Amino acid sequence: MKMILTAGLAALMGVCVQAQTLDTAQRQLARDVFQQLIETDTTHSTGSTTSAAEKMRERMLQAGFAPGDMEIAGPSTKRMNLVVRFRAEQSDAKPVLVIGHLDVVEARRSDWTVDPFVFLERDGFFYGRGTQDMKDSDASFVTSFLILKKEGWKPKRDIILALTADEESGGENGVDWLLKNRRELVDAAFAINPDAGGLVTEHAKPVEMDMEATEKVYADFQVSASNPGGHSSRPVPENAIYEVADALGRLERMPFPTELNAVTRAYLEERAKLETPARRKLIELVLSKPMNQIAAAQLSADAGYNATLRTTCVATMMQAGHAVNALPGAAAANVNCRILPGHSPEEVRQRLVAIFHDPRLKVEFKDNDGSLHATATERAAIAPPAAARGRDEASEGDYAGDVAGNSGGSGDGDGGERFDLHNGCGHPELRFQRHGN
Ligand SMILES: [Zn+2]
């Protein structure tokens, strides 16, 4: 792995020393791939990951990958994945899998100051849907494969690149589909997924390289109320909108409890060193046992720290009422939760019921396909073990031979997405960018 990272992927991650190894043509190639991906609509509603997969396959073919080492496969015509195998000369070791999703979050033109599907460079930034999540990384992978293949380089074990569908939304998650239907294509010793963590810069200097040890579990819940309705000229106490609004107000005022695990504790210890003295003090108080809750509340004013310290649940959508002059017969809101390892969606659903504290309300689990269920799964993500320090060579035994899957949707929110194209060396460069799920 070290070989790949230094020869290819890291070079495209914008590691300063490596940036100099890319010549002009290689930089142009990286940019072209990036542009092609950005300008291929891969949203769930109107886009097609198949289209992006075919374009990348064509580039791989031209670079010399054998047709038999590539496969476009998936559950439906618009949700195909591309899997490319970079063959080792000869190796008994299990392959390494690198995964990146091709799909992007929906992007409404009216929410953006520029066209989200036109690749634009302006004032030191790239603009376009997917510039951060995660066509930048996809472009890094593809370009690395193209360059290394053309150079005649051979890995010490097979490297599999899987560019996948439906990570952000929809029920046809590419990683899930591949694992269930074409496991042989992606079977590997371990997987690298740059869809989280990455390099954090301050004043153009890299200060932090985040790696993800586990993920919060994604879950949607619907809280709903219904009552007989009536005419708005004769209001009655029962009002579905008030009932749901009250519940959401309670949710806003009652955050989930703080909790640290071995990894978030180690992360905060390291992170504190990079913070201002005041912030560092707050983190130290949060790390004290028992945790200082006043400090935790202050630190939680930062959305990133808040999400690190607790399970979060937030209202994201509402539907209610049917006429301006009628009492609402129904109201419903979507509550989106990101659940800390060690806790199940059902546990969180029950906590929401307790927070809402209103037996008139229904609190249901909403599946990826939109279907509603009275209860959620009891399955919890495993809390991660403490990070092992000082290990730089990964051995297969450390990784349980499993594949890290993409999980629930990561949202970029609205208002656009852009990518800072200046790395620490001051050159335009593709690099990994930190972004939250
Ligand atoms: Zn992503």
C-alpha cells in the first residue's frame, strides 16, 4: 500500500512533496477527469451513475486496462457501478479495494449561484456538485490508475477500484449491491474509502489528516399526528400542526447526551493541540472524568464538535395541512438522526418517543425506500477500539478481511459546493477534502 500511496494516490491527494512529481500533462489529465465527472449528472432524480461509469471505463480502456479486468454491473440501467482490477504480476495476497461513490446529492439550480453541473474555476476554487463529495476523490483514483497503468507499473497485489451508485440516496446502494450480488468482484483484504476524513488545512498548510474508525449510523424517523380537522373559522384544541411542532420544539431543546468512545477521546486529545488556548481548555474539560457538561455545551456550539460528542437528531422536512382555511387533518415531520456506535436505531426511536412525550404522536422508522415501520432495527454499530499508535504497515490480520461499506446519505446541504484548489504548495491540485456525512 505504501507504494500506491506514494506513487499515485498520494500524489493526487496534494501531498506537497508529491505534487512536484506530476507533470503538466498529468495535471491536465486529472483536471479533465474531474471536469468530466462533475459535468455528468449523477443525482438520483435526473442523473445516471452508469453514464459516469461508462466514461471512466472508456478512459481505462485507452490507458491499457484489459476489458476483462473491468466490469459495469448494478441493479438497474441508471445505477451501475464500475469495478476495475489493477492486476499484480503475481501475488497470493488478497487485493486492496478502493471505493468511491459516483452519485451526488441533489442540486437545484435555484439554490446555487452557479450551475452545479458546469465545472467552473473561479478565484482559486472549483465549483460544481461533487467537487468535495466526492468526485474529487473519484478523479484522484481514476487518474492514479490511468497514470500508473501507462507507466507500466505493477502493484504487489491486485488493487480493485469500485466506483459506485446510490450512496447519497435511493435504495440501490452500489457497495451493498456488489457485496450481495458480485462479491467476487470486490473481495479484498481491506478497503480504503476517502469519503470521510482527509486533509485539513489552515492558511494553506496541512495541519491534520483525519481517518475514520467507524461511522455513525444513519436513520430517518417520521413523527406524525392526525386528527379530524374541521373549518378554520371554528378552531378546536386538537391541531396536528401544533402537536408535531411542539414535539419538534422539545427535540430542539433536548439534545442527546454526550458520550465519548476510545476513538473520539483520542481524536479530541490530538485535536486540542491545534486549537486556541480557550478552545483547548474546553476540550480538556470535556475529556475530564466525569465530563464537564458546561464545557461540553459550550464546545457543542461548534457543529463539528457537537456531532462528535453525541447522537444528533434534527428535523429536516415537514408536510402538513391541505387548505388555507381548513384545520389540518395530518402533519408529519422527518427527523434525521446520526447515531453513535453502540446504540441502535430502535433505542433512538424510543428516546424520541420519550422526548416528544405525547401519546397522540406516531414515531416511525423510515426506511431508505420511504416505507414506514413501527419499530427500527436493534442492531448497533460496534464501538471502535482504541487507535493503535505507531503502526505503519497494515497486515491482513488486522482487518478481519471485510469490506467497509458506504452507509447512509451524506448531505452537502444547499447553497453550493466548492473545492479549494490550492494545496500547501500553492499549486492547483486535487486533494482530499474534509467533509462530514
Ligand atoms: Zn460522500
